[in-house]
Amino acid sequence: MTIQDQAHDKIYAKVEAIKQEIKADQYDIKHGLCTRFVPMELHKSVLQYKKKEKKIYEYILKLIKNA
């Protein structure tokens, strides 16, 4: 297994983990299951951050594939 394959697998796993976190956060926000001590705006802000992070990792994954 080449270093490129290893990098691809690692970034792919990270993207999939972030997808699951986003789904869980969206579910919690939609159903009001978020922590009451943390403002809803903060929960939504974290969700937006995770979506941006996912896009960055997907871009890195694309670069690895094309290398």
C-alpha cells in the first residue's frame, strides 16, 4: 500500500466521521436534544464549522486522488 493510498484512506475515514457528526448534530438540533446550557446559536455555529471542515477534507481527498 503506497503512502498515497494510506493518505486517501485516512482522509476518507475523516470525511465519513464528519458526515456522521453532522447528521447527529442536525438530528439533535431538529429534535431539541442539544445541551440546555449551551445556546442554540453555538450549536448551529459548530454545525456550520463541521460542514466547512467537511468541504476542506473532501477537497484534500480530491487532490490525493488526482495526484
